[in-house]
Amino acid sequence: MNPIRIHLESSSPILRAGLEAVLVSTGRFELAPDRESAEVLLLDSPDDAAEAPEQPAVALSDGHAAELLRRGYHAVLPREASPFELRAALEAAAAGVLGLTEPMMCGIGGDLFVLYREAKTGQIVGLNASGPAPRAMSIEALQAKGLKTMASTGIHSSTVPGAVRGWEAMHKKYGKLPWRDLFTAAIALGERGFPVHEFSSAYWESTNMRKNPESLRVFYPGGKAPREGELFRNPDLARAYRTLAQGGPDAFYAGEVGRAILATSQKLGGLMTAQDLASYQPEWVTPIATTYRGWKVYELPPNGQGLAALSMLNMLETFTPAAAPNAVPELHRKIEAMKLAYADLRYVADPERVKVPTAGLISKEYAASRAKLINPARANCDVQPGTPPGSSDTTYFSVVDREGNIAAWIQSVSGLWGSSVTVEGMGFQLHNRGGGFRFDPAHPNALAPGKRPFHTIIPAIAEKEDVHIGFGIMGGPNQPLAHAQFVSYLADYGLNIQAAIEAPRFTKSNATGCNVTVERRFGLEAISGLSHLGHQLTIVSDFSGGMGRGNVVLHNSRTKLNSAASDPRGDGAAIPEP
């Protein structure tokens, strides 16, 4: 994560020097020589009669706080504010920009899932902010438009975006800052521009995006994808954010932004209506959980794939861990358990429309029966779903505060650039989560009006005694597998959270076949041994982005200390409080 550029103005040389030292020492900020080159301003005792600057600004003042806030300052702190308070205010002023800086991964046209640990009660709650298919969208309706399978991109791959209502739900229950303040930095960066970082530039190019005139106009200025370090502006998205800041979430679902979504959809032959948007509400859900060698691991229930991680852990628990995490028997068991767990994802769909045998899929008894199918001497290339009891491309961040509240937060436009459809005049694209639906009416995830599609994005929380961990590892179908590998590194081999998140991983996108992708760091002996067992290996770099990108936060409720870890496969960072 790049440092936040701060410009400081103070009439007191002593105070200025002290503030500069505090800011620089955190490693989170760098000093900007003037207002024009700064992302956030820190102004000591500003004139309470003057309007706030256009950039996000934090004021230091021993009075006039109400007037300064009314005039547009993001926050007002006393001049003796603690380093923690100062940093929190500055970071809040610079927050909410992922939809701007990583538009191919994230945005207000996508969905959102959260697991949240309340420190005071120890309760873990879940939020499912995934939107349903429009009421007019059915298999028959899309077939009438010439589709033979579910669209993976384009307007017919989009369902109702749930992220903004998800923000609203979390803000109402846990937020501390005014709603309007959440967008100030993103608005400023959209209008002024920001330098494109290395990760985003590598993923910016997309043929599908170029097929949509509005996407081409907004995201490819001059017909070219911005390169690393080049300044990219998105004034249309800044306008959308300003509208949300002033009008609240209703501006998205029933106001100016919503009308732009509907106009874009209708122009392209989409089926979304004003009622589809206006009636959408996210759902507070009870997390599902299992135990694994003394740890309790929480995931969100269907329509997401989190239960596959729990199922895999349950199967692994029936075996004694090998002496080393990279031992061939250990890796072989994990690969085979992953196939069995992923095969059972066939049952996962919207639980409001389909009876999902969740309890059966994550039961210890069912896991034991599935684990017996693992042949220690040979890879299974034809794994089938079981019969459980009761059956008939992403952004992630995790946060822990000094009270011990933990948010494992993941939101996405699904595939790279989502649907590739950009909402006209608003600077964001709609997601393509509807592409996960099936045209087979007998399939649990068959398309139906008002039904939520199968989702891949999953946040997680793990606990053992006084230790509470919030984590997530992005990467589409890879996510349950990556979660199980991370927990195994913690529980079976005693790795700390940084070692566990950066340890070698393997991946496989589905249950079929014997193809497996492994990082080179597993070593020649492990790679040779797996090949001997029948696994068909593709060997990639030491830290492959194809294994997902994760980050982790940890709170110890006994010591009251926090720690964090960031995956070297991405460009995130673990940022401590000062």
C-alpha cells in the first residue's frame, strides 16, 4: 500500500516539527511540499470563517469544531490529539478508494460479504450483501434473446449490485464517522487523478472492456490502458461518489445513480427494473463453523462457498499431520480432500430458493465418510459429489481496532472487470456474478427471477482461546482451498500469521481431473512425489498471484495486542496503529 501524501500547515515551528516526526515515523505517510501534490491536508488552527479546501482536510483546533465541520472539514481534532487519533482521522480522510484505484476488481457495481467479531460480546455476525437476479430474468427470457448458456459478460451477466446497501448496513450498526465523510478522499482522487500502481496496470488491459464504448471512454483514455505510474482520472466516478455522499445509499438504489444504471441496462437490452433496485436489502446471517484441532473456524453460509473450506478441514482432521507441511503425503491428502469438498459445491445455491444441506455437508460424520475415499497411493481423477445428510478476480481487507473488533471484509465485481459494462456517466462497471447461474432447471444454481447466484468470495474468522484472527484470501474458486491451507499451517505446524499467509500454496479451480498448479517453492522432492502419485502438475513462480492474495489481522484478548500480516503475492500491507 502506497504512503498517503500529507501536506501540513502550522504557524508554530515546534508543533509542525513534532507533527512531521509523528507522521513520518509511522511509515504510513509521506510529506507533500504543497497542497496541490497532497492527498490530505492537515491544517493547524484554520480560519473558521473560510470554506474547507477541495482536498480532504483535517483541522487541529481548540475551538470552533462545529463550524469547521459545517464548512466541510473531514474531521476536527484538539491540538493535543494523540498520535492514534491523528492517524485515524488522516486515514479515514484517505479511505474508500479501492473502487477507484482497482476498478477491475472492486466497485460499487459489485457485491459484498462481511464477517464481524464484536469484542464486547465475543459474538461473530455475518452480512450477505449479494444481489438477486432481476425479476424479469429467467432461463426462458434469456433464451428468447438468443442465449444458449448463461452469459459470462455483458448486461445479462449482471444481477442487482449489493455493495452499497452492504456499506449502509455496516455503517448503521458499527460506523462512527458521518456517512458523507466516507467518500471525500475517493472524490478528490477521482477528480485530480492518481498514479496507477504496478498490480493494477498488469490487469488493466481487457478485450471485453474495449467492446463497450462507455468502458473504452472511461478506462482507456486515448484508447490506451494506463501504465504503471501514469496518472488516471475518473471524474464520472467522483460524481457518483459525491451523489452517494450527499444523497445516501438511496441515491444508488432509487436516485440519480440508480437511474443511470437502469438507462444503461435498457440501452443494452437488460432486464433490470426500478423495482429490482429499490427493493433490494442485504441479509444479516448466522455464520457456519467447524472445529479443527482446537481452533474454531467461521465462514458465511450459502450462497457462498465457505462451507467447502470447513468440509476440507473436517476431512483433514481425520488424518495425522505429516512431519512437515511440504511432505508428499500431506500435500496429497490436501489435494484429494479439496477435490471431494469442491465436488459437493454442486449443492450450494441461494438457500431461500433451494434446500441446501449445509449441516450435513460440514458434519464430522459426513467428512469421515468422504475422507475414506482418499487413496494414499493414487490421485483420483474422477471425483463425484457425495450424498450429505439432509440433501435432496476480488478485493479483500481485514481490520482490527484497539477494542478488538474484527472485520473480515470482501467485495468484488466477480470476474476481471465484471460484466465489462460501464454505467454511463457514473464511471463504474456492473459485476458479472449472474454468470454463475446455470440454464439447467434441475441444477440447484439454476437461474430464476429474484434468486441470488452462487458466490465465490468468502471472508473468514478463526479463534482459539484468547487468539482471534480475521482473514481472507481472494482468488475465485481458489478461496476455500487457500483458507484450509492457511488454517492447517496455523494449527498443524504452528506457523505465525505472516508465515502462514506466505507459505507455499497449490490451487485447483474445480474437482474434476488430476491437474494441480503448485508454487515452485514446494521443492523438487514434493513435486516429484506428487507426480508419481498421478497428479498432473503445472509449476508456477515462488509467489504466484494465481494462488490468491490475502491479508490477516489478529487480536489477543488477554494481552490486548494486535498484529497483522500481508500476502507478498499482492501489493497490500499490514499497517499497525502508531
